[in-house]
Amino acid sequence: MEDNQKPILSKKFLTDLSIVLVILVFVGIWLFVTNNKKASINIVNNNSSISPINFQSNLTNVSFSNQTININPEIAKSFPLSEIKNIPDMEKAYGFTFTPDDLVKLEKNKFIIKNILDTNLSGPNSLSVSNNNREMVALYGEVVGSSDYKARTQANSVFISADSMMNLFSILSADLLKETENNYLFDQTFSMTKVLYNEASNRLQLAKTNEKRNQWTKVRDYFSIPYALFSNVMKPVTAGDYWNSDEYRSKGLSIEEVQVDYLNKDKNVDSYANAETFIKNLNLGNDSEQSVLADLEQVYDASEPKGIPKIFSKEISALPPKIEVKIPFTLFKPRGTYTSSSLRRQYFRAVQWYQQIPFLLASKDLTSYAVDIGEIVKGKEDIQNQYKTLSSFIAYVVGESDDLDLSDYVAAVGDLGLNDSHNQKILADYLDKRKPAAKIKAMPVNIDPLVGITVADEIKAISGMRFMSQKFIPDSYWTSKLTQGDEAPEVNGLSLPDKASSLEVMSILGSPYATSHLSDLPFYQEKKQAVDTRLSELTKEANGWGDNYWQSNLYTGSLWTVSGLFSWLETNRVTLPQFMQSPQWSAILFWTSAGFWTELRHTSILYAKQSMAEKGGGGGDGDPCDLRKVPEPAKGYVEPQAEAYDRLYYTAKRLAAEYNVRGYKLNNLPELENYIKLLDTVRKYTKLELENNILNEVVVSQNRHSTSDNKDCTEYFLSTTTPSQWEELRLTLVRQMAESLPLPVEGPIMQIKDKREAVVADIHTDKNGGILEEGTGVPRIIFVAVKDVNGPRLTVGFTYSQYESISGIRLTDEDWQNNFYTDSGSDYSISYKPKSVWPDINPWFQELLGKK
């Protein structure tokens, strides 16, 4: 040891050590940079690139891997429709006849889509959705047939579509978020609000100068609005409340009566009048009270597309008029899942207040108010922890912040000190280094179109703290970069349109069909060169974002699943089944993806930043003999979307792990675990089908004597030693779908609105206030002809339907559902309007649905 220590003092060792240290420093820097890059995901290729934002590291140990599948070339071979023998079975069972034109298309494409109202699946224009059932799963329940396999027919050959798997995941993720918000996030946000309001009020009482009194008055008034909103709610009555309490049943109330009573009491709790009374009881003083109530009116009215918060009107009005900042108060209208209770409506309004009202860096006063809030929170570790917990969860569900938020100002106070934090230039320089500029312009502004203002100028002008920031999502970033209002030309001297479309989003995600139909957009032709150039840039950029980015949260994981649909087909089309080789299947994938994307935006509507351009048992020996033979199996089929299922499987497992690691105790987590098991089974059948494996079913017989009718007989039944794979496809998968459906989150009974498939989400606002709405409608029935080693057959399943339109107002689900459904049903029955009054389908889907 001593001999080994002597050289430490030598010049050569010191020189070598210096070299090693320098190398280690460079290696450290390289590792730091590398770890802040996104490893590759494949929309098209695996080129590593820096992602658009910094994201939270994975809190869980879930890893991604693809199934190894060797596609058998036999499954790709062509076959004539004449080989399909169960077409009459389908027609008889579902009450229609394929027209000659239908059969031509079925021969050509090996699939055809029909409206369910053209069949008998909706009964007398209604569909039973008992308990917590949902529309698409209920429709699958209609086609699988009897749980008695001896009663099955060839019409029960079910097609498990990718749409059904994606729709089920959307339902689960939405209701889990809803449950989390109701049980955790509401209380956390309310708690922070109350503490900060009280602290600001205390600081106001202690203020010694007019300047400080004004500052703390403004901060107090700012928090008084969400304080009033959070304070006027009614906790939803749940199914557990009914079944676990003797109160309701002791009164002789049925669960339906409790539901009605709850809804009647809840509907007016969150009224403006109640909020007004709350504010008046705070004794804010006349001037503050008037300003606060004026802002509450704007929040409740939610009709002003470009307004100013009255509490900050003096500060905002004092800013240079070159870029006049406005607040999109229409965004305060509760939408999506946020209309079902006073708690959710108020949570929506309050969070929007925290997200939309900016403490602009351009204003010295607003910046001082933001720093004051940061200074309060800097001294309250419990508030910091609550904020971090809440922000971290929302970042996983939706994405990372695309604005300066509270955490940035708390950090500034800690790093710079309070005095320097109040210095606009010092603070701006610090924040500029801490967080890059926002990438999505999400506020309307007024500008002089002749001045040459750019979008970058506008983003800088609206920079500043939002107490809770809106989140970066790729598709809003894309629509933001693809649109502009009256700003200076954005693309090589050319202006972009102020409108956007799902076609553009799906084009970037890898849909050739979407790209080929851009010309269907009215605004495209005039701006073609600029749009094509920007689309090319954005596609290249997205292709460089790494796997770690796309796997980083629930939202990006869902878009990654969509891109897997497109890349799988484009890479493997010629080796896939005939129906997937049809050019029209590319339209189906766009249809599927747009529906799933709509549901994704619907779930995340509050947090995502929106762009602006502006069966039976057996009997004993005494039972009569069952002389029925076991009929031929109904040979179902799983749509073999291997890449998308692998990605969705990862995303679902990661979602479950994220909830567990965060300690949230939710009633619907077991349903998510059921879904993961279902998806694993779907992946198993995908592999079996693509490798052209024979699926097994073993029929056995037993001789017995029946004492009830004094007969000796031979009975036939399916082996339980070797379970029938065909029955698993026919019954088990659909039963597992139902077992994966979430339980009611609000009210003892799930409201009919939540059981219907149709939902709507506003995506983008153009310069004239036109709102891009993406909506799903009533599921469509799809018949798919397949042939593999198990023989040719026609299968039946369901897909999304999807619509895109420009609206003058932000639509709620209730508004949108009025296009398709009547109110003549109940919470257990979906009833339909005639299809003649349904919205027109978009041009790019007309050929798919036989409208051309």
C-alpha cells in the first residue's frame, strides 16, 4: 500500500490526474446534456433530438417492449367474398340486407361501415345501458350472442376493433382523473387558496405604506375569486354513500330518488348569487368588492372572448398599446367532464382563473404582486409541497408547464432575494434563463396589422406568472405553429391561415390519408405553400423527439399510440390481412385516431393549453337430457394493431403505476387493472392471428341417465380442460370490457350523459372567434371479412364516428349530444334521434361511409 501511495506526489501523477479530472468534467457535462435529451421514439424514425420541453423523470419502473411477432405471409393472401358463408347469418341477426353496392365494396375492401340505425341493434331506437355500462361496450354486448354456447350463431363472430380498446382506455383515464380531482385535487387547491387569501389579508392589515397596502389588496382580491368559487359547492353523493349508509334506506328512498334529490339540490349551489353573497361577507371594501364581483360576473357569464380582469384593469391598461392583452373569458364555461356537479363546475372555473389571469412581466405592478405571492409561498413549506404534488400529477396526466408559474417565482425569491426579485430586469433575466419562452400562444391580443407584430412578439408580451400554468401538449403546439392572425407573415414571407384541422395533426402523427385530404379544407388552397412548409418542419421536428418524451406522460403516450397505428400499417401493409391492405383502411385508421384524439382532448380540456390565432351452469343427473349438439364456433377476430396495442399496454401500466406510487386511493383503480389484463389478452390474440395459428375448441361427450325423463342420452359440451379460444374471443373479451368500465364517480347512478359515446372538445380559436370543435358521435357498426388458417368469415364490431366543425360558441357535451340522442330514455337507456338530423360528416369521411 505504501509503495502505491508514493507516486501521488510526482509531477507526472499530478499531470495525469489533471487530465483525468478534465476528462471527467467533460464526461459529466456530456452526461448532463445527454440526460436532458429525449431518447428516440418512432413516429417515423429514431433520430434523437431535444424534446420541446423539460419533463418530469419517470417515477415508476414500468418499461416498454414490443411483442416479437413473425407475420405469416399466408394471412395476406387474397380471397373472394364468395368464400364467406355467414353473410346471411349477419343480415338475419341484425335486421338488414347488404345492398349490391355494399357487396361490391365488401368484395373490394373486405370491410364496410354502416349506421347502427340501419340495423336492429338499437331496438326501437334505444339501447340498454344498465348500471355503469357505456354505449360502445353495450353494443358489443348486443352482438356476442347468448352466454349459452349451444345457442351461438355465426352472426356472433365478433370483431374486436382497436377503437374499442382505445375508447375503453379513454373512459377509464377520464374517470380516474375525475375521481382524483374530486377526492384530492379539489381539496388541495382549495386549501392553498384559503391559506393564501388569509395570508394576503393579514399582510394587508400589517402594511405600513400606501404602496404595500395597494399591493396586498390586489393579491387578496386575486385570491378572493377562487376562494368564493371553491366555497360554494356540494360534495357529490356517491353510490357508496347510498349503500353504506342507513340514512337513505331508512327513509324508504330508492337509489333513483336519491339521485334526483342530489341533482336538484346541487344544480344551484354554484350560482353567481351564492358567490356574490360570499364575497360581500368578506368585507373587502367598496372598490375591491365592485372589481371582484365584476370579475366573478365575467367568470360566470363566460361569453366575453376578449376581456380584461377588473381587479387588474389599471395595470393592464397602463401597458404600451402596441400589443393589447386580453383574457379569453369564454374559456371559463365548464365543459367536458366538468358539468356534472357544482364541485366540478367550480373547480373548473377556479383553475381557469389560476391559469388564465396573468401577472405580466411587462407590468412592474403585476410583477410585484407575483413576487409577493412567491414570497408568501417561499415561507410556507406545506403550500410548496401541496403545489409540487398537484403540479407533478397534472404534468404526468397532461404535460409540463408552458408558462411561468408559481414555482418559478418562489425559486426567484429564494435565489435572488426579495429586493432583486422586485427588479423587473433582474427578474426577467433570471426567469429567461430558468425557463424557455412559451411555445403556444394561448391568449388573444389586439394588434395593428400594419405594424408587423410577430407571434413571438405576442408571446413575449403575454409572458408572466400564472398561478397554475397551462400545459404544453404537442397538438396544440402544432396548431399554434400552423396558424396566425394578423401578425407579420410567419413562413418565408407567407402568411398562415387562422384555422386548423385534425387533418393536420394526424398528418404530423404519420397519417398519409390525412395528408392526402388536406385539400378538403376550405382554408388550405389559399395558404397551401405556407401550410405545407410548416407541416414539413413540424413533422421533421416531431420525428426527432425521443421515446422518453413520448413515454413521459399520459397525453403523449396516447398520441404515441396513435402514431403506432399509422407506422404499423405503413411498414407492414403488404403482409397484413386483406382488409388492412385496402387503401380505405388508411381512412379507417384516421377515423379511429381522430376519435381517440377527440376523447383525449375532452379529458384534458381544463389543463391543456389551447392555441389561438388569434354466463350458465350445468345440472345433475336428474336434469332432462340436453340433446343439442355444440354448434360451429363463432370465429371472431381481433384487429391486429400490434404496435398500437404494445404502446397502449405500456401507457395503461404506467398510468396504474403512477397512481399507486403517488398514493391515491381510488375506487376505479381495480378497473384499470382489469383493463390491463384485457389488453394483454388482446395482444396475445394479435400475435396468434398474425402468425396464422389455429385456434382451438374441444368438444367432448358424456353418456348419462336422466331420472327426470328416464332416458339414457349422450350430451355434448365444450371441454373445460382445454378452454375454447373461440369462446374467449366471443364472450370473455367483451365481458372483460364490461369489467373494465369505471364505477360512477358522482351520484349513486351514472348519468346518461356519461354513458353516451358522443363527446366534444374545443381545440383552437381563430382570429374572428370561430372555435374548432372536434366531436365523436354514435358508434358505427363495421363488418370485416377475414381469412386465415381458421377459415373465411365475416365478423362484426364497432368503430368511432368523428366530426369536425367550426362553432360560434364553446360546446358542452350536452349541447353536442343533442344532435344524436333524445331525452325519452332514462339513465339506463340510450335513445336515438333519426339519423337524418345528425350532423353532416366531413368530406374526408364521405367515401368511407358510402356518401360519394
